[in-house]
Amino acid sequence: MAFGYNRKRLVVDLTNMKTRSEEPDEVWYRKYLGGWGSIAYHLLNMVDADVDPLGPENVLVMSTGVITCLLYTSDAADELDGV
């Protein structure tokens, strides 16, 4: 595995007050590259296209990229990006 990844993701479910740790394989990291790729993956797989932007079924994703080090990007589905 290339430098820049710690190979773990923390998933926080604020509705049920639960957390879990995930360890995707190297193929996942090579395909989505972290940062915006990771955000896009999670939004497309976790949120329906017609979700209420401020509703409880929406998600907030924060993800670091390989080059960003400690900086992170975040996004949520909203009516402006059409997701």
C-alpha cells in the first residue's frame, strides 16, 4: 500500500449513537483515491437521489485525500449538486 493511507475508516451513526471501523482493501483505495472520490462513493451508495437535504436520512461525509495530509473535504447531498 502506498504512503498516505492508514487503511481505516470510521463510520459514525449519529441517529443510533454507534460507531464502527472499516478497513477497505487496497483495490478500493486505488479506485476511489480518497478525498472527493471517497465522498462520491459514499454519497452514491448511501443516499437516494430524492433525499431531503436537511432530513435525517441524509449523510455528511468527511474524507482526507492522499495529498491533503490533515486537511479534509466534506460534502452532503443537496439540491444544488443534484445528488
